[in-house]
Amino acid sequence: MALHILKTDPDVFFSSREGLKNFEIRFNDRNFSVRDTLLLKETKFSGEQMKNGRALEYTGRTINSEINYILHSGYGLSKGWVILDVSHTKFND
């Protein structure tokens, strides 16, 4: 079991925090496995805003999640991308 620290846009973080989103769509450059832990760190700005010059800053809010299932292919996923079914286990506001 590994720990993966991941940046998360503010709007996506909010949806996860509120229990509206229990999945992550990520490029699988980390060899994700079932039962790995994700530490989702909320960024102050979106990825798009950072591409346009905003600095990477974190809000300090985090969510710990555990991977329950990984969808590796099909359903429109491009090669190398996965959908992770997660359970949120701890919130740090």
C-alpha cells in the first residue's frame, strides 16, 4: 500500500468534501493500486489558472482517501488514464 499526494482544484475538492464525488480520474503515472491512500491537497487556484501564470499554492485543506477499485480501460478512457473509486476517510479543514 502506497501513499499518493495529489493536487486537487478547489471546485473538485469541494465536491469530494461534500460527498458528491467519490472518484478520481488520473493519469496512472504512479502505479495506483487498490487499498493505496490518496492525500488530496486543495490548491488555491485551478490547474487552468496555474497554466496561465498563477502560482501553485495550497489552502491547507486535505482529504485522505482509500482506493477501492480501479477502472483501467474502456468507457472513453485514453491510454494510461484510470478512474479510481475512493472512500474518503479523513478530512483536515
